[in-house]
Amino acid sequence: MTHEAGIPLGIRFKLLSDTPQDSAAQVVGDVVVGDYRDLDTLREFARGCDVITFDHEHVPTEHLRALEADGIPVRPGPDALVHAQDKGVMRAKLDAIGVPCPRHRMVTDPQDVAAFAAEGEGFPVVLKTVRGGYDGKGVWVVDSVEEAAEPFKAGVPVLAEEKVDFVRELAANVVRSPHGQAVAYPVVESRQVNGVCDTVIAPAPDLDEALALKAEEMALNIAKELGVVGHLAVELFQTRDGRILVNELAMRPHNSGHWSMDGAITSQFANHVRAVLDLPLGDPRPRAKWTVMVNVLGGDYPDMYSAYLHCMARDPQLKIHMYGKDVKPGRKVGHVNTYGDDLDDVLERARHAAGYLRGTITE
Ligand code: ADP
């Protein structure tokens, strides 16, 4: 989708991909298949690139530092990206710049988790491995010292957090260029099912204007303080008592910004490309009163193409984005966007299309 945004600008992409079957490898012309964890592979790949960016944040920080030392611009740079790679580093930095977060500290073993619980409201406690998690993997909600053993088995550092009693999850998406120009998308509501993002509503319904502004300012401030270049998604909890707390950061186009492909004047992908190239950023404002994105998960139908006829005929506003992935149950294989003036109607149309593509709705 980043490549798609570069096409009208004539930007040529070279892709480092794990396998030839990866979504991007199916559409980018110049593909190198290799391991992003191997520095020699990265160095060989980087030769001839004007600038490097990412669609995930798992490239080792020290390798990115080596590429920078070789003179290759890396955007976002490793000093910023480390805050999206390591939840411990991220929490320490957000504390230092005064950004509100859930109560947290690093923990060493299950007894230490019990001590952390006792310092606050007790169990449940949320435990997170500091690196490598995604879509809820690497996150445990534990109710007792016995349950707290599991996260330590991998032998990696573990972060403990209070379990926030949130009313909903929000995301503040911003894009910042090396020049320091920045734009903020409207704050969205993000609904998760089993730890996986299911639905995004733009803008977040019934969000107090002052709170929305505060969330946008917070995200812009984080982008500036961390020196982010490109897209930054700030995942937020809205608490019962009307506060917003930062859950985590992603420094790349993000699922909570997929609505912008069809719902904003400039999509997150187009603005990410512009930022990485240090071009002026585009208008992030919405095109419609409401835009809803629903992820399409793999279901019973390996071939979703046959569902297009029904979906497109039912909703002419619908935009389908499929990723060319093999359909496996529960795997994110695409998303749909649709928009309009009546939120209930827009939600129904988006859910219907995603359910029909998956096979959970049949008429
Ligand atoms: P991931 O790396 O998988 O994105 P997150 O830190 O975003 O991990 O956690 C996944 C989900 O777990 C969140 O979207 C939220 O629903 C829940 N969660 C994470 N941290 C907390 C917390 N401190 N309190 C309550 N729920 C949480």
C-alpha cells in the first residue's frame, strides 16, 4: 500500500522481503528475498537506495545504526524507531517527557509481579515482553502469581502494567517530515476483538473536542520529542474518568490509519512517502462525515474474489483492499472502507462487506 502511494509520484521501490509470497513482493518490481535480521543482507540491499523505510519495526536497531554510519538515510531513524521496538524504552521516554501512561515498571519474576500488583490495585496485571509482540502476542493479562510465570519463560525482559479500565481505545495518527512539518489525522476509535483490531471509526464518535485536541497535540509532541520521521500511530486508552493514556507507539503506516486510504484527502501511505522523501505533507482532513474500516479476516472461503460481485453491488461506496495473502482462519487478509453521513448505516455496510468476504454472512 506504501508502494501504491508512490506510483503516481514515479517513486521506484526496492523491497527486502522474507519470501516471494509476501504481499508487497507480489507487486513491487525490484524484490530482494532475504533476512532483515542479517546485517550483510541489509548492507547489500541498501546499496543504491536513496532512503530506507519500513512496513514493520523489527529490523534490529544496531543494524539500522550501521546503515546510517554507512551514509544511508533511514527514516524513521533508529533513535526514534527504538521507541516502537522496545516497550520498556518507550515507557521510560514517555515518562521523561511527561506523557500520561498506565502505571508500569519492569519486573524480574512472578514474585516481583505480585509486588507490583500490591503497589497498586492488585491483580489483574498486564505483562508484556518488551520486544517482538504484535496483535496481542506477547501480552498477558494475569490474575495471580502462578499465572505470571508464562511471560518469563522466553527469557526476555518483561514490563508490568496496571490493567486499565478503559471505555474504549483510540488512536492519534500523525506524520512528521525531516523539516519538522507535521500533520494530524482526526482521532479515531479502534475496536479490538481477541487482541486484534477489528473496526476503526473516523472520527471517534462522541469524542469531546477538547480531549480530541489534547490527543492530537500529545501525538504531535511525541513525534517531535522522539524525532519521528514518517507516520506515527499513538494507541490510546480513554478511561472512565475522561483521561487518555498512551498504550503504545507504531512508527509506520498503521491499521488504525487504513481508513485514510479512501476517507482522507491524503492517505497515511501518501503522507508517509512524502515525509520519508522530505516533501511537503498533504491535507489529512476527512472527505466524509464518517469513514469506517473493518478488517477482513480469513474464514472458510479460500477464494474471496467470488464475493466481490455481491459486496460491490450492495454498496457502491465500498472500497475493498485485499493483500494477496493465503487465507488462513483468523489471519488479516485485507480490509474494507466505506463512508457516508449516517454512522449506523456506514458501520452496517462495512461490517456486512467484511463478514460476507469472510463467509460469516451469506446474504
Ligand atoms: P501489541 O504489541 O500486540 O499491539 P498492545 O500493547 O497494543 O500489544 O496490547 C494489545 C491489546 O491488549 C491492547 O489493544 C489492549 O486491548 C490490551 N491491553 C494492552 N495493555 C493494556 C493495559 N495496560 N490495560 C488494559 N488492556 C491492555
